[in-house]
Amino acid sequence: MKPHLIIKLNNQDENPRYDHWETLINDKSNLSKSFVPNIDAIINKTYKIDFIASQNYKSKNKKWSPEEIRSGLDRIYRLILLTNNTTIPEQLIDDISFLPNVVYVNEGQITTSDIPRQELAATQSLSSKYSDNAIYLKEGHLWTKGHPEIKIAILDTGIETSHFEFEVQDSQNPKFKDHKDFVNIIDGAQQFVGDFLDMDDIPDDKVGHGTHVAGIIGSKGHKMPIGVAPNCTIIPIKVLGALNANGKVVGAGLIDDINSGIKYAVDKGADVINMSLGIKHTGGGLPHRDVIKYALDNDVTVVAASGNDGKKDKYYPGALDYVIAVGASDNVGHVAPFSTYGGHVSVTAPGVNVYSSFLNNGYALSSGTSQASPYVSGTVALLKSFAHQKGKKIKNDLIRDIVQRTTDKFSNQFKDEKSGFGRINVLDALKMLNYNL
């Protein structure tokens, strides 16, 4: 990975247009080593660094759509610096940030996201497919188990799509569509685990986190509890590699590649995006803000983990407005001690000792807000499926309102910092949707 800058320009008619950076990886015939004059002067002349200019986002169609333009995605660029020095001078970033035509400038960074420890488990003996019905999923499934037209994008460490729990008999409605791997971190990094090079269409999971999350959403319930929305379609998008950090495995990826994954999900028709990950705010501009706005403008519901540090804190995208941030609850509904909290937390869901699919057709127990988030994403998918089956389409505002207003309370407050509005209730959410429809 070459060091690079992400620059957003003001809305001006003369803003340049370049190839998308992913295109330039494979086709170098249209490279541009200039950008806009005042920025060129700083990078080339003051700091003596050459660079390649590219669009940070790929337009969905040949021309930028009104939603893309409204979110400013057409004005965000990636400048790849042609230098052997992996450290970008801090003063260079400051110099560019003060220019009148620059909204913000960020250094391209690898970010890490906690991966909860997973305990391998033998096949669970289940007397019922609903071993923990705290969110009234069994009753909710009497209304709907989802619909293949409703797509849930899972942005994670990839998914073992061949797992026994995801097998389907209908070749016309495959479980997974539009696979994508955005991870392309750095050549020869010994601390990384599994696949971390060469973006492609094979989002293999080498650490199990994404596979565990996918099981909670879409398992058929063969040898584990049935998924929340087993009949919905999943878009597997790998945005995190796995990094060994002082003996602990954490998810690691470029913030900009996570953003690319969000836009890809929207452009492929996702109805819900699950992000069982989160990063803290550093540098200019809130992480993911522009591309999350694009998702919301397209009526895609974004659900994210609140974090696992047990403190009052903000992790993004969960802390962004209109994203459903999910905390973790235990088997009696109390907020888990590790669950990050704050005023931005919307709801809680089961997140302690969750049993789900794992690598090599295996199963594992894991705890974290990473596990709570897919329960909510699956619930949102059920609501959208029920509306779809009724010939209706529901807006994000109504989705969030229903999910929040139908929770089970575990405090005497309408909303509190620890549990948000409370623990989700699938049955009551579907009942309220039916009333609204």
C-alpha cells in the first residue's frame, strides 16, 4: 500500500475527473500526475513528492447520480503518493487543509476493529431451533422469515459461503450474491493473517468473525439456532483482514476501503448494511460520514456495533446520525458489561455467548456487540420483507421508529445511555409495522 491522501473539494464546476483508483490498479494507461494547481504546488514543489490522482469512489453509472453528488462522493479524491517514505509529513496535510477549495484532507490509514474471541464448540444439541427466544423471534417467524428480494450486505472479514448452514436448494435464489473483497493492505506484512492482498470477488473468511455474524443473520438452523432472516439474500463484502496485535487478533483494513465497501453495497441494491465493526474518530471529517449519507439517501438502513470497551465512547459508523447503533445484552436482558454506551446507542440485542457458524463447517460461541448487531440487521430485513410481501416499501425513518418503539425496557427510562430504547422485540416490531401498513 502506497501512502495516500483523501481530499474532498468544495462544490465547484471545474472540479477534475479521474479514473477510479481500483481501475488504475489494473489499467495504468490513463494515469494523471496532476490534480488542482494550488494542491499540486504544495505536494510537487514544496515537498518534492510525485503522486497519482484518482477518484476515491466509482460512480454507479457512467454519470454521477443526484444522490452521489448530494453526498459529495464525486468530489472526493485519492492521491497516491509516489514515495518510499511511509510517513506523510504532518505539515503537508495542514498546508492542504487550509486551502479555500478543500473541505477536508485525511491521510489514508489502516484502522483496527476488535474481533471478539470465539470459542470453538461441538455441534449443539437443540431441542428447538429457537434455543434463546428472548427477542420473540419464533413468533416473528410466523409472520415472515424474510424474502430473497431483500438483500443484507455484511461488511466484515468475509464469509465461508460454503458452510453447511447456508445451503439452499433453489438455484434461482442463491443465498449469496455480488461477492466482493476490498482488502488490499500491504505486501509482506507478517503480522497479517490469511488473505490481505489483491482485491477480487472472493471474500474468503480466514478468521471466522464474518462467518459467525452471517450465521446469526442467515443460518438455515440445521445444527444451530435458525438465523433471524434465513430467507433473505446476503451480499458478502470483505473489508477487514486479520492482524496479530500483541497476541490478539483484530480486524484491520483501510478506512477508505471500508467506505468503498459501503458504496458497493448500496450500488448493488442492499436494503440493509450490517457493520459489526467500529473505529474511533481521528483526523478531519467524521469516519464514513459522506458515504453513509449516500446510503441513507438511498433508503438503505445501516446497522453497526456500538463497541466492546465497556465505556462511554463513540465508534463509527455507529455514532453517526441515523445509523442504528447496537449494544449487547445478556440472556436476561441486562446490558453486557463490555458494551460501549452513550446517547447514540439505539437498542440492544443478544450479544453474550452467541452460538453460530464458524470456519470449516464448524460452530463457535462468541460475545460482543459484533454479535448483537446482526440480530438487529436481521430484524430490519424481516420488516422490509414483510412490507415487500404486502407490495409496500417502507422508509428508513419508519424502520428506526418501529425498531425503537417496540423494544422491551430494562430501565424506568424511555431511553438511557446503556441500553438505548431497550432490547429488540421482533414480534412487536412486525405487529407495529402491520398496523402502519
